[in-house]
Amino acid sequence: MNRRAWHPVGLLLVLALWLSTLGNLPLWRALWDLTETHSLRTVLGLFGFGLIVLAATTMLLSLLVWPRWRKPLGVLLLLVAAANSYFMHTYGIVIDPSMMANTVQTDVREVRDLLSWSLLAVLALGVVLPGWWWWRQPVQQLPLRRLAGRQMGLAGLALLIMLAAVWVSFQDLASTMRNQKSLRYMLNPFNTLYASTRLLVGQTAQASLTLQPVAEDAALARASGAGQAAPLIVLVVGETVRAANFGLAGYARDTTPQLRQLQGRGELAYFAQVTSCGTNTQVSVPCMFSHLGREAYSKNTTPYENLLDVLQRAGLQVLWLDNQSGCKGVCDRVPNASTRELKDPTFCPDGECFDEIMLRVLPERLTQLEKAAGSASAGTVVVLHQMGNHGPAYYKRTPTEMKVYQPECRSNVLQDCPAQEIVNAYDNAVRYTDHLLGQTVRWLQAQPRPTALLYVSDHGESLGEKGLYLHGMPYMMAPQEQTHVPMALWLSKPMQSRLGWDGTCWQKKVAEPVSHDHYFHSVLTLAQVSTRWHKPERDVFAACPARPS
């Protein structure tokens, strides 16, 4: 017996209903949780908002879903809704342009860390089963002109219903959207459509623009004289370390014992009030190496050179070593190498390398770099980009022998773990970063030249506070856990002498509010590079003499 064929508009309405209800469960839960008392007005408000979402979704599908691509597009929309809903519910994230940029930049290993049985179950129930049903439904074949008339008529009717519902509930709707801005990034599939469009338009616009030079007048304020060793500066870019769990920041646990020893000897300065430029690597790393500062960077569409270009132009050798998923364009014009794929039995036992692998390869890479420069080398700046505390699989970031805090969460579905086990796994990774920094300082101390190390994390992390996990919230609504980051500076005695700094000038701003905005200008001073682009008000070392005394 043949099944009765669906009218295309009827099948379209079924998909719209699914996406608006089951495809938006995190949105409806968030709206329901906004009020403690669920009165009749609350229920009516939710019903009105639901009608708006259904009408808007129907209008969108009426414009997008056509016979030639009906089946694959329907399955794609189911996949988007299910995946978005899972990650929004599990980690408390929202889908905005920066999160979409993170998704595009994600590599296979990061995807693997996100896989879980619960995700597979959601995809089976939210994509496979309804997608199989959707694909198998017989649909009436209508002339294109007649079908277009029906779908445009449906879109018009949906628009009228949406406008009417907005008019009736405007007061409550406007207040909710004004006070709960995250809701606009939770609406499937509009959040993905908006974020993807913004990202594509922005990338296309940038690709057509010419890279603009920065600090073309950059020069070394002091070159190394005859017989003097050229300085070496290591910039460590941390990953997902928040100040709240950093021992030097006053955390109850001593997660930074090696840095604390250096601080106690007066060799290290810790900056206690540092704010990140963004809440994800895709934004923070390019922003902190930019001259623009957070506010200007967030509005900028012009591609500019960055700090590494300026250092290289001034005559310094520059090297970027990456144990993460890339430098986000920052190292494109300087020598760079990835350590993630190396086969080292000690530091890469399970196909994923611990951050110490960068120290293992650094001497050889440094020799190659400086040999190519010969006697012309005026100094070297090395950037180590950590895997750090990249989540949700925090337990993978620490060697077995360094897991001090037990038991630790060994799941990438953080909600499945007790809160303390999540913190234990995270703190173990922070302590491993302390170990890496301590090892790097010891290596630098053994070098026959002036040396320095500057560490700063790219952004912070939520560990379940207010129901949020991981990072990536829009900056205007991000909690402090995602924006307050640690920063520390170590200087060798020969470097202090070279710079002409006493034991206090480089520590004067340790208690003052600073941010990633200070990074570009502070590194210029540390590297003794002079340029008119330098801004003393954004320099944490502004209290120090500009030239050696």
C-alpha cells in the first residue's frame, strides 16, 4: 500500500515545528528559569515567544527549503539544532560569531576531546531518527510556480503572525531581550545562520584588503656591542588559565610553587589584575599581539601587521613554537613550527604532546634560527604557545606523575563529574604550567646571555559557576572567570643590567589594573625596540628608564 504523499508546505511545517520546539530546548529552559514563580502570565509569555519563534522559523524555511535540496538541507538543519542544543546545554555556551570562528578553527584532536556517548545519543535521537524519517517521506511534485506561490504565501502569513505576536507581547519581550542578551545567541538555527554570515562576510572583506604596516620606524634602542651576547626573550602564551586558580593570585591551593619561589627571591613579578582581550583563543591571541587594543580591535576590519612583525623589522630574530591548534595568523610572517605531531615517547605518549615538548625542540630550532642570522643577530624573541588548560579534557594536559590533586575528572562531559573532581583536573593542569615555566626559567638561567620570560594566559575558563563551563561567552556578558587571567615576568640579572632596571621599577604596576592592551607596548620596551607607535600609558614598564643607565 502506497503512503500518501505530503504536500511540500505541510512537510515544511513539520520541520519548522520540530526545530522550534525540540530543536530549541536550551532556549525554552533558559526562559523558564528566568522567573522563580511561574504564573499564568509567565506561561502565556512563553507561549507568545514560542509563536514568534515558530513563525520566524516557518518564514525562514519557506524561503530556503526547495525540492532540489529539500532532503539534505532538512538533515543539515536537524544536525545544527541538535549539536547546538547539546553544547549549549552541556557547557552553557552560546553560538555567536567568535564561537563560530572557534568551530571553523577546531582540529581533529579538539573534536575528539568533545566526543562522548551523550553527544552520540543526542545526535541519534535528534538527527539520525528524524533525519531518516524526513528523507523517506514521499512529497507531492508541484509545478515550481505553484509551489513558489504557496511557500511565499506561507512566508507572508508567518510574517504577519510574528508581527502580531511581537506587538501583543512587546513590553515583556523587549525587557527580556534587553536584560538577557545571551538569549539571542541561543535561537536555533538563526544563531548559526547569523554567526556564519558574520564570519564569512568578515573573512571575505579582510581577504580583499592589503595588509597594513605597523611601526615602520621600529629600531633597536640599543644594539649589542662587540663581545656582548645578544639577549633572548621567551614569551609564553598560556591557554585557558584563569587567575582564580593561580597560586600567585591568592588561590587556596599552591598551584604555582615554582613561580612562588622565584617571586620570593625577587626575580619574578606577578600582575594580579590582568584582563584578557577576548574569551577565546581566536580573538585573544591576535588581539594581544595587535597595537589596537580590545575596543578598537573588536571594531576593526583592516588587516594590520602585529608585534612579531615589528620585532622582526627592528632586527630581532623571531620564532613561534606551537603546541596548540595554530597561531591564528599571528606567526604567518615569521619562522614557526608545530610540535603537536611529534613522535616523542616521553612527552607525546598517547599521540598528544605535553607542553614540555616545546622545550625539548627549542634549543635545536634556536640554533638553526640564529645560525641563519649569523653575527647579524641582535637578539631573539621566542613565543611558546601552550596547550595549557585546554578543555574539556583537562586530565589529558598533565603527565601521570604530576597529578597532585585526586581524584580528577576523566570525562569530557564535565557535568558528569563532581565539581571538585573538575577543579582537581584543572588545577593539575595549572600546576603543570607552573612546572613548564619553572623549567623554562632554569633553561634560560643556563644561557650565557641576558634572558627574560613573560607569561600571560589568553583567556580564562568557567568550571561550572552559574551553570557555565569552558569559555567563549560574548565579552559583554562573560563572567570574570573567563576574562581575569594571570601574567608574570621573570628577568635574569644580566637582563636587568642590560635594561638598566633596578629591582623595583618593573614591579610597580603589579597591583594595578592592566590588560592585554598593554602587551604590545610592554614587549616593545622589554625588547628595547623604539617606535613612535609605542604608547607609554599602555606600558607596564613605563616607570623604568628607557635606556640603560
